[in-house]
Amino acid sequence: MKKVVLVTGASSGLGEALATILAQKGYTVYGTSRKPGAESRFTLLAMDVQDAASVQAAVAQIIAEQGQIDVLINNAGVGIAGPLEVTSIESIQQAFDTNVFGLVRVSQAVLPHMRKAESGKIINISSIASEVALPYRALYSATKASVDRITESLRLEVGRFGIQACAIQAGDIQTAITAHRIMEYAADHPAYGEVFAKVAQKMNDGVSKGSSAQFMASEIIKILEKPTLKKIYPVGKTYQKLSLTLKKLLPAGLFEKVIKGYTQS
């Protein structure tokens, strides 16, 4: 019997690459998008992870058609960057509603079916930024740190039902995240305007030089297909994964100087 996989945020980027490769490997794949178009390689359903009714409807359709969901990949997300002082609460709420509460909504909709089947895997797409807090990306780092902690706790809650969960701490990926990133700041702000403009350019450069979505998807699928999932897997460029090791090894003050110099110089 083919495994049934649900990939959120599958209309482009990493989600589309994951859904496409999984379909090519013979999985029955359902992707989701807020505004789905025609998709021949896998089934693309309408779902807004910020809307509980939308989530429940999409999951119900999959269960009606397939009777099961074996794998959930919580990929839908949004970037957010800017000085904390000038970022609106509304934008912060939007980021958390997508990256954290959206993940929870979809997981809550899928988990009863995995429990009934006494099996399942949940792959949560996090970020290396969850471990390495970066200036002007406090809120993004916070959403992804939340994903890591949710995953860590969830594993302990559902392991006895035969369900596994892991977080993928992804490095930069060549996707359209730059175009859709929430960014609120005044370019002429006397305290932040000039320095944030430089940081924003570095962020964009990092994305353009990041790993391809196809490479990242292939690496994540290798993890998915392991019989036993560990808690967290860093995936991406070597130098970005190295930052996780350096944070553990270097004195805190020195590591802070390294990060500050890299992101603000």
C-alpha cells in the first residue's frame, strides 16, 4: 500500500520540491496552498494554515479519499525580519499564526488519524536560526525555536502510539521567501535604517546562495525514510551547520561577536 503524505505550503519552493520528489518515488502526495492552481504531479488542495476550518476540511478530504495519512510535513511558513522596536504586533502575530499556530492546527487535525493507525511520522520544518539568534530576525528565530520545542515535546507525547516526530533545522534555501518575507522598518530611521538595509541585503544574498530546494528536499526525504527519527536534523550548507557547533564550543561573548560581525559589518 502506498504511503500517503501531506505537505503544507507545496505550491512553490521547498514544499513543491518535497511533494514532487515524493510523488516521483511512488508516494501518494497531497500538497496544500492558500490559492492552489493546476498540479499534475501531485494533488494540490486549498488550505490556509491560519484557518482551522480550512485545515479540517483538507484533512477530511484526504481521509475520505485515502483513509489514512502516514506522513505529515509541516512546511508552510513565512519569513519576518526587522528591528524589534519598530515591528508591529500585527506582523508578529501573523508570523506566529503561520509558523507556530498553523503547524499546531495541522498536527492536531492529523494526529487522531495517526493514533488510530498506530503509526505515522511528522516532519516539522524549522531553521538553523532557531538555535542561532540573529539580529533583526528575533521574531523569525523565535517562531522556529517554538517549532523545535513543540517537536521535542510532541515526540514524548505520541511515541507510545507509534508516531514519530522530528524537526529539520534548515539553512538558507533558494526560494521566494525573500519576496514574501514580512519586513517592517523605516528606511530613513536614524537608529536602524542604514544598518538594517545592509543586513537585509545580506539576508537576500544568503538566500540566493543557499542550497537548492531540490537538494534540501532530497536530504529531508532521506531522513523521512529512516526507520527511526532523531529529534533534530540540521540540513544545509556546511558553514551554516557549523554555526551550531561553534555556539556550543565558543565562549558566549566571542560567539556573539562573530555573529554580530557577520550580520552587521
